[in-house]
Amino acid sequence: MLVRLCVKNVALIPEADIEFDEKLNILSGETGSGKSVILDSINFVLGSKADKTMIRYGEREMSVRAEFFVEEGSEALKKLSELDVESDGEIIISRKLSVDGKGLIKINGNAVTASMLKSVTQHLVDVHGQSEHFFLLNEENQLKVIDGLLSDGAQKIKDGLSVLIAEKREIKSKISELGGNESERERLLDLFNYQINEIERANLQEGEFEELQARRNIIANTEKILSALGAARSVLNDDGGCADGISSARHSVSQISALSDTYAQIEERLESLYAEVTDVAEVISDLAEELYFDGREAEEVEERLALIKSLKKKYGADEREILEFLDNARAKADALSDSANAVEKYNDELKKLDDRIYSECLKLTALRKQAAEKFCKDVVTELKSLNIPDAKFSVRFSEYDELSANLSSVNGSDSVSFYFSANKGEPEKPLSKVISGGEMSRFMLAVKTRLKDFNGISTYIFDEIDAGISGFTATTVAEKFVKISESTQILAVSHLPQVCAASDRQFLIYKVNEGGKTLTKVKALDNDSKIDELVRLTGSVNSEAARKHAIELIKQIKK
């Protein structure tokens, strides 16, 4: 229920702090006094589109704060839990909007988006305004209403459908892995065989690409390499070169090597150095002799590199990944070759699952039709008490069979449409095409009277639902409000004295002039001022007789 509403700088309201009763709350006042501003504020804090024109003239920002209290286990608390917002049953929503269009929304101190806010408030409040399209006019929502009337048995069927449909998706996934239908399997098998042949023809070796790149580098620099090797060999091995110098040094030291171990060690080192230099010179000579430029080889290296690059683009980052792709393609091709029997087996399983799903859909349809039949009778009874004596109302189900049934939805295969007729002799037509504004208000009230124990909504808001109603019907509307408010809080804007007499808390919305500005004020009425308001609404002079009539009206409605 909505416990408290704090409004600041909205339209003509500088500030208002309203505490609501848990039952029937009525807002009344002269036309244009600002009653709709209160409802606009509630809609704003519930998540409706922000409108900067709502900000009070001369102010930079408006804000609305709503305090709710809901029972443990409610859908609103479940949604808060999904959003990681903690609550012990209290839900405090605050929303601000500035003239530059910036806004801030918080739930229990946690910043949220408008969509997150709506996901919570849709389980808190149901708002119906005279100019709005009622929730039930949308056929997509009509099946939801019927499902809201169903017992736990329907949920068990839906849970069972969920399991069966999950099994069906899994089997379809397996069939898809096997190539789906026969033509698709043939197409995939051709593709795998092409990939296999392309990789096998390449005869790849791991590390080959790097080796080829190294070889291409050698070929490209043959002339430079030969020049460098020739120069090095000349320095090491030509007459007067490094080798001759070391040999002369060794010969000189050999003449004194017998005089000291130190000299002998130097001679040994020079011998080793001479051997190393001559060996390096021979290696350089061999490399130079082996090196040559072969134009054909250069072309082959480039072609091989291009081939491997092409395979890498298609099948993997390197030779190892390409060869792994080859192994997988071979395995898939083998599976496809043997898949005909497996697909036939899976198709048989799908047929059995579809039969079971269809059977569960029929059960769900039967439950829905049973609930819909009772619902229609109850709504018609309510409509007759609301002075639509010839009302007819039915829920029509689209027929389906095994071929046309939707066997992939956990909600079954039903689609429904609400049909209505208000006048004797007139055929029933879709609800949205035949119902007038006044009839809509009474129809909605009749429906909500019957839904009050099913939808989990803790607060109903009605914006001038009683427009065009008077006399006996007005009394009946007031009695319906009282009945609904026994289990669901109601906030309603009304001009009917009968409805106001039924209120558990009455609020007067009025305008005043202060400091040259027009302001809207909200005042909770006590018993005496409530009687004054009833006298005003009846159009009577505020006399003792008029006040007694107002008191009698309260007693009559509240009996």
C-alpha cells in the first residue's frame, strides 16, 4: 500500500505531504483545483515519462517521494531482490527532475533506471484514468488476466511445458549439429570434404611457415651474404691474414715455452686460437660455396607461404590449429555420414515430445476456459449491479489443432479475446471496439472487483471513474469501492457525494493566492470538514438539514 506521498515544486504545488489510509482514500475539490496534479505526481514517481513542464514556475527542480509497505513474498519484493535492492517490506521511491532535463531515481537509496523502476512499481500500483486505454483493451494482456485466476495446477502444467520444451530445444540442437534435414546434411558434408581435401593437399608441417620465412630472407639477401662471407674469409685466411699472424705468434712463443709454464700455456692458447680461426675460415668457405640464387626456388617459397597464409585465414592462427581443424572436420564428416539413423531417431523423439506438449496445452486450455467462464459470469453480475442490466461478456479462445498449435511456448497455445455488449439485441464485439468511456469505467470497476484477490496489486488508483454516473449507480460504485478496499488500498478522484461518503480518509484539493501567486494545497479532512465537503458536493446550502443528510449518507454507505 502507498503510505505516504511527498510532493515538491510540481505544477502549482510548492510542497505537499500526504499520508494515506490503508483502505479508501478520496480526493475531491473544485474543477481545476489540481486533483490531477496529485495523480500526475504519483505517475511520475511510478516511472511515467518525465515532463519538464510539470516543474513549478520559477523553480529549478521538482521531486516526488513515495513510501510503500508491502507484505513479505510479494512480487515487488522479489523484483527488488533481483535488482539487489534490500527491503524489509518498506519501499521508498524518490524521483527528481531538473529544468535541464536531468533526473535521478532511487529505490531505498539505490540509484536505478526508469525501466528498473517500472519493473518494481508495476507490482505495486494499478492506475486507471478516464482517458487511458485500459490494460484489458490490449488483447496481449487478456490471457494474463485469465491466467491470474488459475490455481497452482495451471502453474504445474506450465512448469511441465517448460521442461518438455527445453528437451525439445536440446534435441533440435543435436539435429542441427548433425546437419538438420537431408539437404542441409549433404551441404555440410560437401563443405567438410572440401575443407579436408584442401588441408590434406597442403601436407602441412608444424613450424613450416617460420622456416619458409627464414629461407625467403636468405634468398632475398644472397648477394649481401656472399659479400660479407667473402670479406670475412679474406680477413681470416688470405696471405698475411689473421691465420698467418696467429701462426707467426705461436712460432715465436714456442721458442721460449720451455722456460716457463706461463709461456707454455700461451703457446697452447695460440695453437687453439689458430685451430679455431682456420676452422671458422673453412666453415665460411663452405657456406659461400653452398650459397646460390635459384629463381625457381624463390617462386616455390613464395607460393608455399601464400598457401599457408590462405589456410591460416580460413582454419587457424598457425599450423597446429589448422591441423586440429582438420581433425575436427574429419570427425564431423564421419558423424554426418552416419547421421541419417541418428536424425531419424531424434525426429521420433521430437514427435513424442510434441504429442506430450499438445496434450498439456489442451489441459491448460481446459483450465483457462473453466476459469474464464466463471470470470465472465461474475463480471456480468457486477455490471448489472452497476446499471448495465443487459451486459454480455465472454472470453473467446482461438481454436487450434495438432498442426496449428504453438508447441514452443511455456504459456501454451491459447490466444484469447474479450468480447462485450452493453445493450440488449446488440451482438458481442471485441472489447476495444464497442465500449464507451462511461461503460469502460464501470466495466473496469467490475473486473477489478473480481480480480482484487488475484493480481497481487496492493493499490488501485482511479481518476474520475465516476464521471457520468449518478443516483443508484453512484451508490453502487461507492459500495464497490468499499468492497475492494477491504483487501486493496484505493486512491480515487471523485465528485460523487456517495463515493466521498464511503471514504476512510478524505482529502480536499483547493487553490489559494499567496504573495501574488496561485498555489494548490492538499488538506486531510476531519469528520466535520468531510461533512462540509459532502454538502458542497450535493449542491446544498450548508444548513443543519443538509449536514444531517450528509451524515445519513455516510451511515448508509458505511453500514
